[in-house]
Amino acid sequence: MNELTEITRPSAQQVEHFDVLIVGAGISGVGGAYHLGVQCPGKSFVVLETQESFGGTWLTHKYPGIRSDSDLHTFGYRFKPWTSAPIATAAEILAYMGEVIAENDLGRHIRYHHRINSASWSSRDNLWTIEATRTDSGEAVRFSTNFLWMCQGYYRHSEGYTPEWPGMGDFKGKMIHPQNWPEDFDGAGKNVVVIGSGATAATLVPAIAPNCGHVTMLQRSPTYFRTGRNAIPLAEELRALEIDERWVHEIVRRKILRDQDTFTRRSFSEPEVVKQELLGAVRAHLGADYDVETHFTPSYRPWRQRIAFIPDADLFQGIKGGKASVVTDEISKFTANGIELKSGKFLDADIVITATGFNLNVLGDIAFEIDGEPLVFSDTVTYRGMMFTGVPNLAWVFGYFRASWTLRADLVGDFVCRLLNHMAEKGVRKVTPSLREEDRDMKRLPWIDTDNFNPGYIMRGMHLLPKRGDKPEWQHTQDYWTEKDEWPAIDLDDGTFVYG
């Protein structure tokens, strides 16, 4: 042991204690901090954030055109009206979150530049001990907490997912993943290939196409998109009537949620009709001569993967105007000057952007232990997608796929606060989800039904995730419209929770 190690290692006297410790100052963590302040005013809490500021995705992603792919009336918090266009830029979302922090005095609770390395639970002390590193100074710091609230998101911010293709090392141009966007990007006069067909690719292509020679969106298979004005007519009308913004927010939010519920249910009950509606909108923008069947007709029914909203059809306008194009094919190999496709075609490329997805991040890549034994997350069974069998005093925010993430963050916030207050009333310090007698023979299933929803990052990381059961309380149901009514009525003494 050298002297530097001894100096930087925290002593027992340097442990800071909080009733609740929130991991992450993104959309979920800031929301959780708000709910704690309002619903559990007597609880002490801290928010630990690795980055230099709040925002999560909206801070770390710097690629051109970055914007929400769902409306801010529902992606925004229920307690803070959204007053601008429904599809928002990262800068607008960060400004909104900054207002939430300032208006509710949350800044004093947030510690930036804190990377968590490990979390250890002690049943003897009924405490989590958190070992972290100050990324700005290298100092090791330690915290203890009664309850750990994981709000770190679902993917690794440090690096995106890029497949390995033959010949990648031979390529002489630049290769960029959107999560690591260079500040000096210059596509002027360049042939740019964007690999991918999801929301990131659909955002990037129209953002960079006007300043590049040509942009090609290369996709292995098509994705569904929805188009429309970046405006909500009802919100515009209510504002013209000078209705209070809080009322506008609630009324518009309810209408959007009702419409989303209807659309989602129709995607199951009449998938072919919904499919033709979506494709009809694409044809309306690209014209009758465009090969929509090849380039914008997925092989799966709507909503098996997330459907991104394209505001003002900017992606299709770029294609129609000739600055961008779509190629549906598979990569055979990279060469020095571009990409050879399995069809035999060749794409010249000066720059390749791999908008190929995320690396799933399970519980923040933190080393977890329970009473000295490593926590194997995949051995647990999820309780409603937010708590886990055998894991005491811990909740996780994992949002919705078919609705805005924040809707579930708000529901989890309400539940956690109610649970904490219930524990205080019972005079207990520990709560652990546990299978009841009638649940013990329940069939264990993968965390998500892949026939229902199967994005690449989930499929690649399924083995890391907890199991689900065949009962609603042991699943992440993805059904906000049911959960918003069921969760407030959850019986905290029905035998699912073991207190101590």
C-alpha cells in the first residue's frame, strides 16, 4: 500500500449518510429528487451524477439535430408545464430541467463528478455503502444510505454499440458513433453514410444533409415512423384562449395519452390497418414513384420496436430534395474508400456514422454485493419492473417503450415515496420483494416478451436482465394506461414485501 492510496482512501469517519441516495441526475433522477422533496419532506437525500452537470442523455449526446422522439407534454414532468413545441431539442430539454432544479431548490442535493464504483448491502446494519470516485479530483469518497434509487438510465453513456464488420480497419475515412460526436465534424462536400434506421439516424440525416455532399442512410431493414407538424393544435387553441399553462399542460397531456393508448391498442388489434396508415403518410411525402415497399416497410407489425416521430417530415423532405437517400442492404465489407454491400453495390464514403444503437447498462455498471455476495441481477425476478426479489431497499427506474419514459419515472416516484412513508409508519428499516407462496412455482420468463418488443439493445443484453413471471406484478408490463390506475392501489402489506 503506497502513501497516495492511504491518503485518497476514505476513512470510516468520512462516510456521509443519507436516508435516500439517487443515482443519476438525468430526467429520472431529477424527477425522483422532486418527488422526495414534496412527498417525503423529512428525508435527507443526495443525487450522485458522473457527468459535470444534469441532463443525462440530453447532456452527453452532442450530435447535430438531437431531439426528443416523443412529445414533451408527456415526456415532461406532470408537475411542470411544457410550453413550447412538442418535439424539443436537447438544449430546450436541458433548459426545462434546469428550471425544475432551480424552482424546487434541488441543486443543493446534487453532487456532480461522482462515479459510483460499488454498492454493498449489509443486513446487519440495514444500509447500503456506496464507494465512489470524484472524477474531477480522483478522490475516493464513501456514502451510506438506507434506500438506493437507481435513476441512471439504461445504456452506457461512454460508448455506443458498433458491430464488427470485415475490413473496418481498411477504411481510410472517419468513422463516428453519435454518442462520441467530434466537435470538429465537417461534412462539406463529403459523401457520408449513416448506418442505421432508428430515431438517431432519422434525426442525424436531415440535420447534416444540407451541409454535406450527399448523405446515405444505409439500413439492414426498415423502421416505422410517424410524421406530423411539430405542434399540437389543441395546445395552440387553448393558448389563444389565454388558458392557464397548467391547464393547457394537463388537458393536452390527457388527450395525447388517450390518443397514444388508442394507437397502441390498434397496433395489436388491427396491425395491418395501422401499418398501411403509417406507410400512406410516407408515400404522401415521397410520392407515388418512391419505393416505399423496399425502404420504409418493416417486416414486423407496428410497435414491436419503438416508433419515432419525424417532426415536419424533415427526413422525407431531405430525401425528396435529393440531399439524402436510403439504401436497404447488408454490409459485406469495408474497403479503403467505402462499403461493399452484399448485393454487389458499392457506397463511396468519406465519413461513416454508425447510428447502430446502445450498449445496455444494467444498474449503472456498478459492482453490487449483498452481505458480501455478488448480486447476479439475472437471478432475480422483477417486481413490476422497478424492484427485485432478494434485493432490499432498492428501486430502479426503467421507463416505457411505447410511451414517454417520464410517465413511468413519475409513477415510480409516487410508489417509492409511498413505500418509504409506509416503512416509517411501521417503524421498519428494510423492505425486500419476495415471491409469495402462490408465486413460488410461477414460470420464469425472459425480462421482456420478444414477440411483443424486440429492439437490438434489449436482445443483446437480455441475459443480463432479471426474469419475469406470468403474473402482472412480476412483469414490466409496458402498459402505462393500466399502471397509472393500479399502482396507487398496490397493497404494501399483501405479502409481496418482507419488512424488517
